[in-house]
Amino acid sequence: MQNETEKKQVPDIDPFTPSGSAVRRRRRRRADSNIAVFWSSLKRDRLAMVGVALLLFFIFVGVFADQLAPHGPRDRSYNEDGRIRRLEAPSWDHPFGTTDVGRDIFSQVILGTRTALTVGFLAAILVTFVGSVVGIISGYFGGWVDTVIMRVVDFFYGIPFIPFVIVLAAILTPSMWNIILAVSLLSWRTVARIVRSQVLSIAQRPFIKAARVAGAGHLRIMFRYILPNVIPLVLLEMAFMVNWAIMAEASVAFLGFGDPRVVSWGQILHINFVSGYSRIAWWWTGPPGIAIVLLLLSIFFVARSLEAVVDPRLRKR
């Protein structure tokens, strides 16, 4: 009787299921390892360091745009005799010149930086969140759940982006938030497919099977065991989505469907093109175009270093 009582008091321990503290230590080691790989890849790649410097510069300009811009985006500049300074080439007073109505292009480019970063990062966060959740659910459950979700993804792949934005702008008022909504609605499909393919492989690994045997629920397995293993891939896709969102916003604004109340690089190019001075006033076209290229390149160079975390084969190069 005493032996039976002692046996009842001994808790059952699953050798395949680590304790909570062991899991936390393992996660910290994995996170520290990923950060170390990312930092090592950054230091080895000069272009990546240039990208980091450029990205930090753009973030600084975007955050302090109101303080850095010497003029308002709609303010007009006048000469001493009271005439508007139309289409003036770059000078000390106006480093990027003026528009056909005397507005300072330098101030507009600075304020457009904030718009580009806002659209890029907010849209990328929404896209990666929705795409990651959908991809994890699809890859984990498989079967008919996976089939239904993938057919929905295929449906969204059939919707062209620019016509969708035009229709959305016709139904709703053109705004920066509608552009973020349009980018998010049509871009999560790519992230969902990529995450799903990774989860299909992870779901068959021994530690996932051990968690199921130990009685872990679906949500616990998906977001405690599977999600940490796809985070590097998700962050890489998020970096690429920032680039895509910035390009999408610039394209939509250039076509004239952007928010007229918000200054953006695409809007500057649109006004320049519509006014008919795109070939004459090179200083009106060059700065916003160069800013778009430099920002996209900076994010791309940083994303290259993230690839070393996702693909270990790149670490040996």
C-alpha cells in the first residue's frame, strides 16, 4: 500500500517535452545566435553597412521632417520685387530648386520621406502579420483547410494591383491609409505561401510530434513551437514588403490616385509630369527619383544580410 501511494505521488515526466525554463533558454540561445549571424553578415558586407547608414539617415529625416524642412510644402517663395520664384534652379535658398508655382522642392522631398516610411513600414507589418498567421494555419493543419486557404490565395493573385487601387479610390476618398489597405489586401498572399511551405516541413519534425504526444494544443504548437522557427523568414519577407509598399505608394501617387493632402515622392513626380516641365526642370524630377532609389537600395542591402540567417549556406560565402 505504501509503495502504491509513493507511486501516485511521483509526477509523470515526458522525456520528450522540455521544461518551461529549458524552452526559454533554448529560445534565447536561438535568438542570440540569429542576431549574431545577422550582425556578422552585416560587418562582412560593405554594401549592407552602407544600407544601414542610408536607412538610418532616411529614418532620421522622416522622424524630424517638420523640423528639417525650411518651408511648408505649399508655401510659395517670392523675389524682392514680389514676383514668384518659378522654376528656379538649385541655389543656396532652395537646394533642390523650385516648382512652377514657386514651392520649395527640398522641403517637399524631406516631408515625402515620412510618407514613404509610414506607408512602407505599416503596410509591411500588416502584410507579414496576416500572411504569417494564414501561412502557419494552412501549413499546420493541411488537408482541406490547406486546400481552401490556398484557393483563396489564388483568388487574390488574380486581382491586379493598380486597377484595384483605382476602384478603391473611386469608392473611397483617396488617402494614404487606403493605399496601405490596398497593399495589405493584395500582398499578404505572397507571405502566406512562403510561410506555408516552411511550416509544411517544420510540422513533420520530431519535436512537433513530441509536443502533440505530450498533449499540447494546436494554438500552443503553432505559436510557441512553429512560429519561432519561421521568424527569420518572416522578417526577411517583411523587409522585402517594405520595399514593395514604398514602390506601390510612389506608383499610385505618380498616376494621380494618391492622397492630395499628403506630400509624397510620387506626388512630386506626378505634378512635375502633369505640368509639362519634366524635361526642362531636371531638379524637379531628380531629387524625388533619387530618394526613392536610395531608400529602396538601403532596405535591399540590409535584407541581404537577413538572408544569411534564413539560409545557412550563405554564411560560408
